Amino acid sequence: METLLLDTSKFIELNFQAVGFLFIVGFIGGLVSGFIGSGGAFVLTPGMMSLGVPGTVAVASNMCHKFPKALVGAIKRFRYGQVDIKLGLITAASAGVGVQIGIMIQRAILDRWGQAGSDLYVSLSFVAVLVIVGGYIMMDAVKCARCGGEEKPSSLAQRLQKIEIWPMITFKTSGLRISLWFTIPVGLATGMLAATIAVGGFIGVPGMIYVVGASSLVASASELVVAFIMGMAGTVNWAMHGMVDIRLVLIILAGSLLGVQLGAIGTTYVREHMIKSVMATIMLIVAVSRAIAVPKYLVKLGIMDVSEGALSIMGSVSFAFMCLALGVGSVIILGAMWKGRRVEVPSRA
Amino acid sequence: MAQPTGGKKPVLKTIIYGVVSVALYAAAFTHANTLTELFSRGSFWAAGPILTVFVFSYAHGTFASNLWSCLGVVARPRAAKRPAARPQARATINA
């Protein structure tokens, strides 16, 4: 029997509810990741913190579960012919640089405006990106659904692909050829967002779709490659500082490895615009969640005056909306899979 | 759920990997505190959590994959796959 006592400032006592919560959230987060290429982190990290896990341990443990989950999802979707490894690797390279830029910006804001200012910056960036990008994807998904669900590269991507600036890269799986220079902003933005809100895919996947011109299937699948590389690099860093709680990681993995494969399978049941719909829905609900959390930081900075009680309620509502985002996403995915299974598959000649 | 034609359910594989997965989890959690403390020592102990998750992901991931197959949840073959629009052919030395 274990006689060793853990450092309680870093490692929480695990009870049955905590294990159950982490397993279920891990499963749903995995399901969403397997389908849209990202997500889960924004509920898992605050979820762990709501169990009493310190912020850095929560971030580190989430990252340590994210990269093997992304690997398993990427392998599964690679077998379905959806992963463009080259696209994933190239995006990951500039994303790595983007992470460093994002960290530098965060440090500068922390120095200038303190913790509350930094948290406000994070929340406002979150809301702005989610609303603008999520709103755009939603409009596009509705348009795609209306015109028979056939995806076409965006006009921006088509124009960028025609511009010949060395080096031009051919992406076979995506079926496109574009200058390396146009993939760099996508990667940089992914890294910067990952450093800020821990979910780079909310820019990475739309970036690959609308800037580079990959399909939703290929973009969401290739994002898993990016998530694997960045997740592993980040984990090495955190683990070297001793911040990973392996118990939490393994419990979350138990659920997410089941979920990610189900999500990956799900992509073969649905029309491509569904990936956009699910992504946009989740992003918009999370935007509401983060917007509700903004007053807390305004109060800390003395810009707004709200009672403690009201702030506490807002905090709970904000967390509830985050869980709702994942919940709604998974219901849409499972519903689409259920509907899709009843459609006859035409026999191949 | 749709099954690929002639697919046999990998029951034995599911059971084997399930047992391995349960054994790994049991081993990890009966020594949870020791493992957690060791892996949080930093520097080269960083390899601990990383190698652990690779091992668990292989065992549990394979179990999960086979479990879904046994439950009949498999990928649907895409009907008449549209060929991806290939970039225009052009004379190149390095693409």
C-alpha cells in the first residue's frame, strides 16, 4: 500500500467523483478533438482547476494527455487518407515560433498591467477570435449546406495558390500547391493562440481551410499532427519543471483515447460542412462563456464595480457554458453519426 | 452501424488489449503516489510521464480501437471517392 504522501500544494487527493468527472470530460473532449481537430483543452484545464488542481499543473497535465491523444487520432485519420503530414509538419514549425511570440506578448502585458490585466487580455483575445472566426465559419457552413454540401476552396485560398513565390510547396493529400510564405501566418497565429488560450486549432483549422485551401476533413485531420508536435514539445518543457500529475493524465487518457477514435470514425459518416458547423457552434458558445468571465477582470482592474456574489454566479455560469459547448458539440457529432449510419452506402463497382 | 464487407469482429484482440490496459492502469494506480512524486522531480525524470503515456496510449488506444470495431462502430467507406484536384502538371526540378 502507498505510504508516500504527495505534495498537496501540487497534487490533489483523488476521489471517485474527480475520477469520473475527468474520465467523462476526457471522453467528450477526445470525441470533439477527433472530429474537428482541436478542443477539449478549454474545458479540461479549467475543469481540473475546479477540482483544486493548481493552474500550472492543470495546464501541464492537459498538455501531457493532449499529444498522445492527438497521435492516436492522427494515426486513425491517416488510415482514412485524411492527414496531410507535410501540411501538419510545416504548420507546426511556424506554430512553434508563434508560441514563443505569444509567450513574449503575454509577459509584456503581465509586466505592464499585472495578472488581472493579463487575464483580461487573454479573455478579450479569446472572445474576439472566437466570435470573428467562429461567426465566419458558421456562415460558411450554412452556405455549404445550402449548396449541396460540396466544399470548394475559398476565393482567398484560390488567389493565394496562384501567386508564385519560392519556395512553392505541393501538398499531395490536400491536392494543392501554395507558397510556403502563406502557410507561415497560419502557423504563427496557431502558435500565438495556443500560447494565449491553449487552443491553437481554433485558428489553425480555419487557417488551413480558408487561407491555404485544404478541405475541412484534411485541415481538421492535419491539425492533429500540429497538436501532437506542439503538445509533446510543451510537455517536455512542463515535465522538466515537474508539473505533470501523471494520475490526472492517465485518467483523462482513459476517456479521451476512446473518444478521439469515435470522433475520427465520425468524420467518415458526415458531410464535410458538418465539421465546420460543429467547430463554429463550439467556438460561439465558448465565446459566450469567456465573455461572461470578462467582468471579473474589469473589477480587479477597478474599471467596473460588481458585487462578489454576482461575480461568483458569473464564474459558475461561465464554466457551465464551457461544458455546454463541449456537450452540444458531442451531441451534434453523435447525432450526425447516428443519422449517417442509416444512409445506404452505394456498393462499389 | 455500417460494417465493411466481410469484417470480422476482433473480439480476441479486444480482450487481450483490454486485459493489458487494465493491468497497466492497476499497476500505475497501486503505485500512484510514488509514480507521481518521481515524475514530478523534473530534469531527466521528464522522460517518465512521456514514456508512460506512449505505453498506455499504445495499449489502451489499441483496445479502444478494437472495442469500437466489436461494437460495430467502424469507418464508413467513402462512396465513389472524388479524386483530389491535382495541381497542374508543370516541368519542375524540385516541386
